[in-house]
Amino acid sequence: MKDSQELHADQVKYWNGAGGGHWVDEQAHTDIMLMPVIDALLAAVDVRPGQHVLDVGCGCGATTIELAERVGPSGRVTGLDVSAPMLARARELSADLKNVDYIYILADAAAHDFGAPFADWLVSKFGVMFFGDPGAAFTNLKRALRPGAKLAFACWRPPKENPWMMEPLQAAYEFVPRLPKLDPEDPGPFSFSDPERVTRILTGAGFAKPRFTPVDLPIDLAAGKGLEAAVHQATNIGATSRALQDQPDALRAKVIESIRKLLTGYARGNSVALQGGIWIVEAG
């Protein structure tokens, strides 16, 4: 079993290599696909003009940009991520923001010296599930928060509640080997799906006992661009993409056709929506 430092190193390598590159390549599509998640998260976040928000695991900046509109010209948003290629895209997308004070920091949430407390909110869309040492990360992030500041983040509920991700993966498993099973403590998309584990991590880092709100929402794999766009997305991002890594072209073609057949049943016009399930986690 890998220790927390090894897990962290693996994540930094992945998000600065193939993983980060895939997300940058698919950024425009993925931002549209995951906008319902951002909407659900921001509905729970009472961010006000003039406040300073820390967006953790900000990736290509979609949530950061939405938050910047909320805080306005008198506020500020700080985006934090370990992925250099994703932050480069975030800076590109934010370049036209007017009258907004924002900054992106390439840093490790568990080790970065934030200086004096500055943030009124700690917000994250799917960034916190990939911490190699979540206890250390949240303990350090707590130091960046002003007295009375609040935390809110979105994370996936268990796999069975996310058929948008699992059904294409199961279709792939008809032809390719299953991915290694992750330890419950390992970073990954479902590592924060267990409320008991998340509660232990957050309270151990000094936060109040968190509140978990389940939200069901449609995930349009096509992002309104039709069946073939959905097939491309399902096979190029996430677990199915990892399962297909290094597989021969003939086998990949069989998987793609199987997923196309699966997703055809969900196609409605230019949308191909499957169910997704997230937690909105809030704490003080």
C-alpha cells in the first residue's frame, strides 16, 4: 500500500501529464457537461460582492470564473491547483474578465504557505477527492480561512448512483480488463462518496461537523452536440479512458462500438443524458 506522499506524487504526475492533458483537450465540452454541478454548488454558496473565495482544485477555471462574477470588482477569487497545463488554460479563459481581481496559484493544498488568513469561503468542484493526504490538505486550507469562513464543495456519491460514468465503463469491461480496485483511502473520483470518511477528515482538520445534501442531476455526455460527441467524451475522460489506455486499436474499436450502442438508448435530440449523483458538502 502506498503512503500519502506516494499517492500525492502520483496525483501531481497524472494531472501534469496525461490526465491534465486530456482535461485541457476536452475543457470546452466538459465545462458544458458539468455546468449543472457548478449550478448546484453555487446554489449552496452564499458568496457576496466584496468577499474573497478560495477555489481549490480549480482546474481549467470554470468555477473560478463563475465565482468571480459573484464577488464582483470589490472581491477576489484565488484558484489553486497542482496541474500546470490546466492552470494555463484557466489563465487563458480568464484573460477577458473585466473589473475582477483573481489569481491562480500552482501549489499543493497540503503544503502551500497561504500567509495570513484571507478567505471568506473555501469552494471546490471535484478538486478535493484527489488529495494524496486529505487530512493534511484540509488542515492547511483551514489556516487560509478567516474566522467565520465557510466551506462548500461538490463530490460524487457512490458509483452505483452515477450511471453516467459506470455504464460506459461496464460496457468497456466486456472487452478490456477491469481497472485495479482502489483502496477506500486512495484518491479518486469516489474517494469522498462516504459521508463518514469525509466527516472524519473535516472534523479532524478543525471544521465543524459537515452537512451532506444529495443532489441528483442529468449529465449530458454530449454537451448538446449529439451522439458521437457523447461517445468521444465517454471514452476520452475518466475511468473508461483509463481502462482503454494502451489497448490495441482493434479492441478500442469494439469498446467504442459497444458504448455507442449503449448511449444510443439515451439519445434525445442532440443530448445524451445519464443520471449523476453528487454530495454538496458544507461546513464552518
